[in-house]
Amino acid sequence: MAQYWHISPEEVACKGCKPENGRCRFNLNCATWECTQKKSVEFCHECGEFPCGLLAPSQKGANFPHNMKVYNLCRMKLIGLDAWIEEAAEIRKRYYDGEFVVGKGPVLKEE
């Protein structure tokens, strides 16, 4: 995204929906954020309709890490927020540095 917009990676870095009050530079009118506010849930996984069409992936625009967001929400629902916080750094490392292996997901190369 930084290359596309000709800005530094620091300027693109997502701080998350909450610190941005749902108004990130990628989507100024986020229907997902508005939905969580309307339904009074803190995270999508707390909603009885999770997962819904607002979180559905698309091949077009797949370079945006939307699938990571959905995966994180699924993990939060499965293991709870506190346990997810404990593993969040490893999830990010595998996502950004791992190599996808069919049947194994993103695998980090041994150093």
C-alpha cells in the first residue's frame, strides 16, 4: 500500500479499527465498524451473525490483509481475547514472514 500511495510504510500502518474509530485511511465509511456500533458489540466475533457477508473475502483486493482480520476474529471466538493476545505476535509473524504450505498454512523458514 505504501508503494501504491507513494508514502512511507509508517504512514500506512493500521492502528486498528478501535484507535481509528472505524475511520481508517483505507475505508472512510466502514460498514463493518458501523455494524458493530449498531449492534453494541466490541468485536465481530461477539455477534450472533458472525461470520457475515461484511467479512467475506474476495480475490480482487486480496493484497489487503482482510483474511488476517477474519482469522484473528475466529481465533478470538475460539480461544478468547486474552489467549489470542498471547499468540497475536506469532500470528502476525507467520502471516507476513511465513511461506504458505498447502495443508500447513504459513510456515516460517528455519533460521
